Amino acid sequence: LGEHFMLKITKFGGSSVANATQFKKVKGIVESDPSRQYVVVSAPGKRTASDNKITDLLYLLDAHRQYHVDASNVTKIIRDRFLSIKNELGLKQNLEKDLDEFFANLAKMNQAEIVSRGEYFCAKLMAEYLGYAFVDAADVIRFRMDKTIDWDATTKKVQAKCAKYDHFVFPGFYGSNANGQIQTFPRGGGDISGAILARCINADIYENWTDVSGFLMADPRIVKNPEQITHITYSELRELSYMGASVLHEDAIFPAKEKNIPIHILNTNRPQDKGTIIQESIEGEQPYAITGIAGKRGFTSILVYKKHMSNEVGYIRKVLSIVEDYNVPIEHIPSSIDSFSIVVADSDVEDILYEMVARIKNEIKPDYVKTKSGLALISTVGRNMSAKPGTSGKLFGALGSNHINISMIAQGSDEMNITVGVKEEDFNKTVQVIYDTFVTKEKK
């Protein structure tokens, strides 16, 4: 066995464990690769669009408990979901007894414990189905009192379990604090659990199985059959997800990133698809100058103009401090010699925009202030852009020749991202033009 044996943490999301049919797919995937020794599962998700996620039902159960309302209809749905998986797969464990005990003891539990049981029961079923050990996250992931992870304690516990068992199934989404009480991560926390295990055992790869085949270069609702992103860096992913392309919980990236463990996003329903690999840096040639395009609608820009502004010290800061008084986050600040703009989300200023502008006029005395709403921001992201001269010229030229008016340009200092502001009605057209310019034409 001279060659290096790969070690993978394999995490399955809610859609991958929604029913017995999905459990069968999981088993096929796990058994097809001997390096998939440690499996993390979420709670069962929706089977159909109109279905409920188990975790949502557990939050509902907790609300019934808090308000002392009869919850028998909710408990029945939860019970039936788990027992249908158990019975369809012919599993032997006495889940009925466990569920009865759980429902009987609700009054003694806190919310975190109640909502964590979706993962807990799912992992118990999956462990029996795969013939793996069940390891309870409450015995392994340790939180400090300030809700951060105690890495030393958690790493020791994970490594001890790996030394004890060659294979185990682990419930995502929760751990326990120093008092032994269950504590959950934010929603999407199953991804975080997988990343924690990967970090603690220094895994070669953290596989995240979901219901999409990784990331696409553009929104498929706008661009028909966009190309797959096969490799992406953490920083590119951050730029794209900030602009609305979301597949992974952001906190899930950090534990893996710190140890430079690649994260591989894969599709349980299409295991043959390549998926997307996320890592710190990527060697080798990339197929296109850009990695992806993402954007959001619903922005307003506030233009502040004052002649010879560049000679006045602290001018921009004074304006920004007024915006800060209203607790409004700023998206971008494009500037020129005599003017600058502040771009903000409509939802952050809907009730205070005019009051804020009035204060800027009264206190800072600019020559004029103009607001413009109905803006969309579109980011073109790519680690290769800075190495290829003329990328931004090509982008602006393509938008110009397609009669798309650009009202704002912002480029990151690392030249990995060019963001343009356009009218909301030009949003789809802009995404399509950028995609055609950098992908469709390059492919030919």
C-alpha cells in the first residue's frame, strides 16, 4: 500500500436523504469509493416542491411546545417521514421507541435539541443502512461559551472516533457546549459540520453532495445551458456568492480553507457529473478568461458632486459618516475628481433615503446630490482577468455595441472582479452579452 490512500469526508444535504430512494443513491455513491469512510448527513429535506423539510417541521414542533398548543398533527408527519424510510429499507432498529421518547420529553428540551433531531434520527438510519457506526455530534463537536468552536477539544474527539471506527455516520448541524447542552449552527449548518471533520482529520477532499452539479458560469434562468465551473478559488467563490450565486453555507468554507482542503460540490442525483472543485489556488490553464457572472437587482446610487472636491480633505468621509448614522451598508463607492457615488441596496434605504440626502445637502453643502434607483449590479469574476490585457475593454465594448448604458463601474484592486451598474430592465441582457463575449465566442 505504498501509494497515498485518499481520505474523504462525504456530506449529503437534505435533498440527498429526503426519502428511501435517495438513501439508496447515497449508498451507491458511498460504496463506489473506499475512501468515503466518514459520512455526514443533514435532516431529510423536501421530496417534492410542496413538501416540508424535517427541520422546518421541528421548528414548528418547538413553537407548539412553547405556546402549549396540541402538536399531534406535526408529530405524526415527522414520525411518518422517518418510519417510511426505515420500513422501505427494511431496517431493524427500534426507531418507534426513540421517536416516542423524543415526543414525550419535549417539555424538558431546549429549541436546539429539538431541531437537531432531524439530523440525529437520519444519521441513525443511515448508519444502519450502510453498516457503519453511528457517532453522535454532541459527543464530538465542542462549543465554547461564546459559541465559537473549541478546536483543540473537537480535534481530539474527532481523531479518537476515527481511531476507533474505520467507518461512521455523523449528524450535521449541531454539537454541544461545555455544559453538555446541544447547540446548533446557523441554518445550513450541516455543511459546517462536514468542514469541521475535514479539518480535524486533515482530509484530502471534503465532498459536499447536493441537488446541483456544482456552480454554473451564469444563472441558467438567464443563459441557456451555461457552462459548468469545474474549478474555482475560494476568493472567486466569495465574490460570486456575495452577488447572489449561493450553493454553500459561507461558514462552511472557512474550516476547509484554513487547511487548504479542496471542497468538491457534487450532485447525488447525477453522480456522473464532474461537479465543481473549490480550492485556495488553482494551477494550470483555465478554459475562459472569466470564471463566472453573478448579479443582483434593487440598488440605488447617490451621486455627490462638488467642484474641486479633491482638494478638500475628509470630504468623502463626512458623507460616509452620515450614511453610517443610518446604519446603511455600502456596496460600492465609484469616484472621480469632482464627484463620487454611494451605491446602496434599496431595501436598506427605503424609508430613509430622502432624509439622508437632505442631511448630506445641509451638512456637507455639495453643489448637487442626485439619486438614481432601479439599478442592477453585475459582477464578472475571474482569477485570469488581470493576466489578460484588454479584458475590461472587451467587456465595456461589448455592452456599448449592444446599447447597454453603464451607469457605474467598480473594479476590485486585485483585478479579479469588474462590477457594472446598469438599469434593472437591462439586467438579463447584460448577463447574456457578457457570457456570449467571454464564453460563447471563445468556445468556437
